Amino acid sequence: MKPHLLVKTEREGYIEKLHYGFVWVIDEEFNIVFKQGEDYNTPFPFRSGAKPLQASVLTDCGCFGHFGLTHRELAVICASHTGEEEHVQAVRSVLEKIGLNEKHLQCTPKTPKNNCSGKHAGMLAVCVKNNWDINTYTEKNHPLQLRIMRKIRELCMLNESPGVVKDGCGAPVPVLPHYNMGIGYLNLFLDGKYRDIKKAMAEYPYIVGGKNKIDTELMRAEPGKLIAKVSAEGVCIVVNTERKQVLMVRITDANHNARSIAVWENLKKTGWLSLC
């Protein structure tokens, strides 16, 4: 791989930090219109970045209407939240509507404050709707996880099922190239079938992230236009729903400050921010 120098910081004229990584902008026809760095199509684990794609099975299974979920609750299912009270209450509300409680969550620690608790609550909703075992829902061969990976293969236009690894929260996540993850985001957020996921994230950016989270700040900066999601290991994915393009940034050393700088700078270059 050949990552590109994305962020350089200096102190009184001396180089202090160098942050390398990758940038892509992909359009609705899946053309790469801008790129920095060469990853040679290397597959990476997509951790929290996969959450909106994983949430698509709720729509496919009819869970949103069946349980009377709100867009606020759907937002927390897609979230990597900061564990504030409004996040906790949203997770608990999902669990109450599906007849379960926080003891059924298999993320660690097993409380709604875990930043993946919304995703786990959503996974449990699909299990309850389909009468699947709720005690083994994080196993790679569970019907839920098999369905999720089939969906991700479809959305990301992969020739075969993605590799699968366990995330820090205990749930399986896909391993795939950055380019295909970008395709997956375009296919999800530009498809009217999944308009509730788009609406949920756009209307409740604070639920998706929280205090000082760049995805929250981006969606607040351009309401309804930009849909953003951070992921572990220095990743941020931003969909411009008006231009029908996706921006992906990965900082190889996973530095959050460098990620924020690289994302904002590239959004300025693309002209996606009205304030610039």
C-alpha cells in the first residue's frame, strides 16, 4: 500500500507530526472522481462504518413498522454514540418495544452506554421479528449475521461474501475494500427503499454520534445534504445526497484529530460545504 500524506503539523517551523492515509470520492456511477493514496484494493475490517448497512436488514424484515420504531430509535441503531442520557434512553426504548431489556445485549459492557448498544438492540429486533435465537445472535453463523453479510455483499457489489471478523463489541463485521464500502453507502442512501435510515441519521445527528463527534458536526453543518458516519481506525464516510457522491477518508495511524482535519479539508476541496 502507498498511503498519501494527508495532514502535517508544525511547531515554530519544525515538522512535528505526519499523518498518512487514503481519500476517495466516488460518484453514483461508481467512478472514482478523486483519489489520494493507493490501497491496491486491500480489504479492511469495516467496524462502526458498517452500522447503517447492517441496519438495512431492519427495513428488509419490516421491523421499523412492525415494532413502531421512531426515526430517533433508528438513528441510535446506526450510531456510535457517546453514551449520554438521550442515547441511553433511545436504546432502552428500542429494547422495550421488542420486549427485551439491556440484559439481552451482548456488547461489552452490557449496558446501553456502550457505543454499539444501539446496533445490538437493532440486531435483537430482527431476531425477535423472525423468531431467531436471541442468545447467540453475535455468532458468525447465526441466521441474522448470515443475512446481514448477504445484504452487505449485495449493497457493496462484491463478487463473493465479505470476510468476517469480530468487532470490539462482539458482533461480526465485514472485511472489504474501501471502494466497495463506498459503493455500499451510495446504494443504501440513494435508494428510496432505505429512506428511513437516511431520514433518521439526517434528523438526529446527535443521536448518531454525540458531543465532539465529527459525523454529528458534519450533518449539523449541512442538514439533509450530508450523511456522515465515523468508523474505528481513522475512518469517516460522508455521502452527499445532492451530488450523489461519497467521500471516504482513512488515516492510517487512526488519529482522530488528523481524521477531522482531513475530512474538513477534503469537503472544502469538493465544495460540499456551503460555508466555504
